[in-house]
Amino acid sequence: RTPEGVSPPQAGQPAALSGDNASGSHYPVADVEFETDAPVRVGLRAWSPFLPGDVVASMLPGILLEVHLRNPGPAEQEGTIAFSFPGPTDKEAGTDRFTHRTIEGPFAGIETRAPKASYAIGVIGKEKVRFGGELGADGAAWARIARELPATHPAAPGTSVAVDFSLDAGQRKVVRFALTWHAPDWNARGYNWAGAPHTFTHMYAKYFTDPAAVGEVLAREHAELLQRVLAWQQVIYTETGLPIWLRDALINILHLITEDGLWAQKKDPLPAWVRPEDGLFGFNECPRGCPQIECLPCSFYGNQPLVYFFPEPALSTLRGYKGYQYPDGAPVWIFGGCTGNTPPSDFANPTRGYQFASNGISLAAMVDRYWLCHRERHPEFLREFWPTVKQNMIWTVNLCKSPLYTTGEKIIAMPRAEDTDELSKPPTEWFEAPQPGWFGMTAHIGGLHLAQLRIVERLAKAVGDEAFAQQCAEWIAAGAESMEKRLWTGSYYLNFLDPPTGRRSDLVFGYQLDGEWITDHHGVPSALPAERVATVLETIRRCNIAVTKYGAVNYVHPDGTPAKVGGYGMYSYFPPEALMLAMTYMYNGKSEFGLELARKVWHNITCLQGYTWDQPNIMRGDVDTGERSYGNDYYQNMMLWSLPAAVEGRDFGAPAKPDGLVGRILNACRKTS
């Protein structure tokens, strides 16, 4: 990691060359120092273009592998360095026969073509390059690279390139390998020429169609592209208003945008309302464990950096939610995927899902985020999305239909199974474990619905719908009164209470103030009394935070003892929820405590568990070890990008202003020529 006030390594200089013997990553850059017994020292800087504000350059299908060779000894050293790539499988390529051709020029190498997937590997610069077939795991073939490379073969997709070098005593040399590709399609259910329906085309293929041509772009622009990458990272690394751990984490968490993001061009089977300039962008919730596109709460938790840095795909996603919205105002749960029993990577199979109670705030918050950041550059945005937001708000308020509840009580209550149609599972919310479950009026849903009403009330005023703004204000007053009369215990809000059935949960729910974080983070007034919020935060500190070393557990008894709940377990929590709680402390006068809670959560993920590149969804509940119990590559954890605004005590849009952190990142990353 980069020490306080020290810049990351500059262009052309991996970590080892700057005097740091440790390898490191600052996404999209990985700096590696190899430990060998060879007389030549070897370092590697591997990187690809990831440029906030430049969505086309960030889609460039290529990677640079800059190998730094150094001869520290007194004698000349000669050697060969080779790069071998296995190529696509038959199913990826659409064939078992491949054509290979050599490429000459500033990007010299070998291109391999197939109907569905082509690629090129080569060397940038004035090097004498040799070409051949794949080296793979053949040790004998690697031992012969100074003399020869394997022959290419039409039945073999793999290739290799090699460069011979000579280094005088003390001399250094950089060899730049590049890999580029063109694999334009994917199938929602299988390999990309499968017979299953719904094949989509990547948006990058609209701009980059020829691997050899992409190699020429990298040969021509690699120095400037890398300098732009390091320039935006420099803004974060030198942001002294943020702790060092957060600076490092903000950079590396961005890998989830490219790992989980898919962007489809406007082609069948996407609906007719999709615009050519938008296509349809979506995140895959968990490619290896819960593959589905745009699970609504996941994007609520984690689309912040997409909104900040790549508004084009963020707007595409919002238009997807608008286009797929149900006539009754309900938002779609997913664009397609496993929980809807549809193909895992599908953009044209939307379903309602089952987390009905919290789906409305997810949609409203994402619309508001975009508006907070981009209303000046997109003045018609709110008018375009207002019908979607309004209709969804009406649907949310009417979820609970119990005649035994008042209007205010309905607003803070869970829907019953008989209240909703098209159910595949009983209605629930973000915390979907069956124990202790959710019944009747709940503190969590009450706060979320009140926060949604606050956001929609402001948007109604902004768009000029004063009548609906007044309606929202009346609903807020009724819901807040019911929260006070029905759920306030004196030190926290009841987990749930359902008088008609006699069900009641006195457990202290650690995330009952999620709605308070939303109102703080979106810059709208709280619907709860400040003194109640302060008291609840103290109770959660005493109960849910005190019982674990790693974050804040979901449920605790009022006396501070862990609750033996089924489902998630005693010590479980979701990392983005813990970050939201940490920010709630920060927004409510406990900045140091909140920031330390966030650090503790991220220290466990990164330093203790080693999950930097394998982000977890939920932490182990049976014992307090801080280990993951479920989830890989969860983009929910990009919630981290809400922290810079919270550190300053400002709303989500503040960092996007020209003098804010996001504004300065975008400015530093702009193309200079």
C-alpha cells in the first residue's frame, strides 16, 4: 500500500523499481516482483484502461503486460522472455478450427481468429519478436524458448510470442506484451453459440471489432492511457481528508464494475423501448453463486461509483427499470436470472421477485442518486423518471392492505402473502432469512418507507407536483406517528409487532436505522426525532457492535447478549449494511466512532480474510471469526463509495461537484490531447 502522502508508482515504473520490495495492486494496475534464482531480476506491471469519465476507452478490450528486466550484476546477461496464451475453448470460439496470422508493425505478434472469439498477442516497441503455438504447461517447451517456439496448428487455439534480450551490467529494459480480443456475444444460458434463446452483444464490440487494430491503439496510446490511470489514482492517494485504508480500498473496489458488469447493445431480444445509445447495462449479483442481472437491492447497495464515473451505463440501467416497471407500479426484481428461474445472464426475462417491502426505496434512491449528481448536465432527467417514481411510491404505500391497520401503520408494515400477486416466495425484504422473520409493523421497513417518502416528496416539489408532495408529507406524518406509538420502546424501535396475530419481536435489530442513513445521505430531513436516533445508536453500540470483533451483528437481545437466530446466525452481518450503520454514526455526531467501525469491517475483509478480489456477501453467523459464510464478487460492497460524502457530512451529490473528490478524479483523468 502507498504510505501517507506518497504517490503510487509512476508510468513505466512498477513498485519494485521505486524501492518498494513488496508487490501491490491499485486497480486496474497490478505490480508484481518475481523472486527467482536467475541473475536477471524481473518485475511486472499488468494493467488495462479503466478511466473514470471515459466509458469508451474503459471498454477497450486489451491488457498490457509490461515486463521490467534488470541486470544488477557485473556481467552481461542474455535471455528470452515469452508470453503464452491458451486461447478460447471450442464452445467459446464456435469452432474447433482456428486461423493464425502474424502481425507486423508497432504491435507485432500473432492473431488468432474464430467465428465467435478472436484474439491477438504481441509486443509493442522495436523488438525482434518470434511467434509460435501455445507453451501451456509443457516444461520442456518452455526450456526451449531461447531456440524455438512450438508450431501453430489449425486445431489448436493457443499461441505464444517471445523476445530475446541482452542486458549489460546494471542495464534495465522494459518489454511490453499486449493481449487484445473480440468476443462480441454471450448467451444468457450457456456458451455463446448455444441453441438456448437470448443471445446478447457486448457494447464494447460497437467500438472495437479487430484485435490487431486494438493492439495498434495500445501501441500508439499506452503511455498516455497509463498516465491517465495513475493521474486519477493520484487524486485519491493524496486525499488527506480520507484515512489511508479508505483511499486504497476505494481504488481497488472498482474492479467489481468490470468483473460483474455487462452491457448489451440494442438488438433482439431487448425490448423496443431500449435506445441505441443506451443499450442495457446490468450488474451480475454473484456470477458464481447467485447469477442474475440487476438484483434491485444489490444495485441500491452498490451502484454508487457507476453513477459517479460512468453515467452512461448508469442511465441505461435506470431506463431498464423504467421500461420494465409493472403497470401497478411495482419495480422489477431482476432483468433475468436464477431467483426468477430464468437464464443467469439474461437481460430480457424480468421478474417481480419477492422482497416486495424494500424494493420501492431501492428504485427511488437510485433515481435520486443520479439526479443529485447529474441534474445540471441532464435537466430533463427528473421529468422523464417522475412517472416511474410516483407510481412506484403509490404501490409501496399500498403494499399492506390489512383493514385492521391505520394508514400510518400500513406505511410501516410488511405486506402479507394475500396482499400481493404473482408470488414465488412469501413477501419479505432485504433481510430475507426466515428467522426471526418479518411480521406486521417493523422498524426497518418503517424507516425505509419513510425515507422513500422523503425522497419522493423532494422530487415532487422539484418537478412541480405540489399535490403529490403534500400527499407524501401527510403519509410521512402518519407513518412517523405510528413508529412512535407502536414501535418505540424507550431505547430502540421494536423489531416487529403484529397485534392482529400477537406476533412480536423484542430483539434489537442492528440495522433498524437504514432509513435514517438514506435521509442523511440523500440530504432530506429525517422522519424520526433526533433524540430517538441518538438513543438507538447508543443501544446498537452497546448491543450489536459490542458482541463482535468485526462489525455489527444483525440481532441481539436487549440485555446485550447474542440472539440465537436461525438463518443468518448469531454473528452474521452484511458488509454494506455495516458500512451504512457506520455512516449513520458519522452523520449523527459520532464521526470518529463511525469511521472506526467502517475500518474494522474493511480490515477484516481485506487484511484478515484476504477477500479483496473476492468480495463476500454475508459474514459467518455461527461463530465470531469474521469469515465469509456466503457470496463471491458481490458488487454490493461498492457501497464503500458512499463513505467520502459521509466523511464530509454531506449528501451523495457533493463529491460530484467540480471541487469534490469525484469531480477532481474526473478532471485528472481527462484526455490531454
